[in-house]
Amino acid sequence: MHSSTHPALPTELIQDLQQFMLVPDHSDTAFNAMALRIFKHQFQHNLAYQRYCQHLGKTPRFITHWRDIPAVPINAFKDATLSCYPPELCQHVFMTSGTTQNVRGRNYHPDATVYDLSMRLYFKERFMLDDERMQMGIIFPTADTLPHSSLAHYLGLALTHFGTESSGYFIDEEGLQVDALCAQLESAIANNKPYALLGASYSFVHLIDELQQRQRRFQLPAGSRLFDTGGFKGQSRDIELTEFYAALHEFFGVTPSQCINMYGMTELSSQLYDRGNHNTPSVKSGPHWTRFRLVDPLTGADVAQGEPGVVVHYDLANYNSVAALLTEDLGLAKDEGFQLLGRVAGAEAKGCSLAMEHFLQAVQ
């Protein structure tokens, strides 16, 4: 039981982290110093993570570079409480979408300060190209409707901080509000003002189906952008990316180069973006407070240059849970980031399963 006096947040660490995020320093030295501080904090205060690190023989005493910070398998968020701050005192608990076993991964946030800063800074850099608010339509439920959805929270931030007053949501308990959205798109075209439509990838699929049925097409003004995220995993039908972005171009008149895909996950506090989808798979990259590695999950070693590997994320904004995360996504290094090749299979999947077994052995 915790006493009525709440434990103190690591205020100095949070302030220094925010300062690091606000003042772009892309050097590996600066990133390394902050990463090691956060690793030390997480080792001291996140008991499940501490046990895992000890099991691997990797403690702050022996780690001198961010690449060696132990990465937790993504499924660990379903089986363990990964939080430095008491979970019951955290203001936000973002959860993954349900699975067949209905066990959901959980990422605890004492408050939303760092998460929100991370979102705002990098969204502005990669999406708000002309630095002005845009009229926005959101085709995803509100954070009030889905309080444990990181995407609902994220899209709410986009609308609040970057949308005009006439921006709004076009989905409710009845589903997509297609009539209202069509009216707003027509208005944006009449006023010749750039428009941004944001939502889950599959929301766009449903919207396109509806527009096709109505035989409606739009030619949105120059500078308009479409934003999708989430892909099609677990949905009723799979769609090729080239086909998807061609359809967006056909129905909204926005070129694939202005169709931005966000790669994010509940277990992280930062997002990665591409620079459009004229070529697929596009290259995803993150802000200066993130790094990634491509590894062989059986050995944990970096794959050879030009070889695909399992993506490991290092996200310093994830200061309260774990900053290093072994995903089940396969990536290929390209330019400043990586191409996402899909979910792991075969030997990579076996390696991810073994990593998860080791984690459970350590913490149970």
C-alpha cells in the first residue's frame, strides 16, 4: 500500500529530458548521456525491468552505450507491469487493442507532459510544413470515447494544437459521418484552403468504400495532406500499400507524396513518420530523442548492412516504462530510417518468442 503522500516524480530528469527534446542535438554523445540516465532510473524504479536486466547480467554499472541497454520484448507489456511510478497513481494508461485472449499491453504515464511534448514537436516538424494551422477532419473516435487509446489521445492533440476552429471529428457511435465530412471537404475546395484528413488506415478504407458507393470524388486544394496509421493487421481484408495510396489519390486528389503514414505503438511515447508514399514501403524515421537498431533476435546482434532485421526502438520519451523495446516488426535500413517489411516470421519469430521466454523466467 502507498501512503497518502504520493511518491515524487523524477522532476530533474523529466526537465532535462524535455530540454533535450526542445533543443535539437542530433549527436550520439548527447543521446547516449540521456539514454544512460534514463536506463539508470528505470533499473532502479522498475522492478520487473530490473530483474530482467540482472538476469541478463546487464546493469548500469556495466552499460556505457545506449546500444547495450537491454530491450524488452513488446509482449512483456501484456504480462508485466512496466512502470517506474506506481501504476495506480498514473494519470494515463494507454492499452493495446484487445487480442483473442483479451490480454492487453499497458503503457503507464504519470502524466501526459512528456508524451504530449514528443507528439507536438515531431508532428509539427514532419506534418505542419507551412507552420500554420490547418482545417482538420478526424476519422477516429475521441479520447473521451476511447480513454485508453494512445491514438485517440494523439489525434486529439493534433486537432487541439494544429487544427483550425472549424476542425472536427467525423465519426461517432453510429459510425462515419460521411454526409458531414463531404460537406466540409466541399467547403475546403470552395475556399481553396488546404485540408488535412487524419485517421486509422482502416477508417480510410471504410470511407473510400462509402464514397465509391455514392460515386463521390474530391480534388482537395494544393497543400492538403492525408494522414493514416495502423495498417490493416487483424482487419477483414488486407490491402496492398500501393493500391491503398492510389485509392486515396483517386478519391481525394491528394498525391501519394502528400499521404503521410505514422508508425507508432501503444508501448512507445514517440512516433515515426515517412515523407510520403510515392514509393512503398516508405522509409520511416523518428525524432532526435529516438534511435533504432535492426537485430537478429536469437543473438541480439546487429544484422549485416543491407540485411533485414527485427526493429529495436530506443525512445527516451518512454522514461516511465522502458526506453528500449524489441518489436515483432521486420525492417530494412534505408536512408535516414528503415523500411517496414511486415511482421516477423520463421526464425525471427522464434527468436522473439525466446526473448519473451527469457523475460518471463527473469520476472516470475
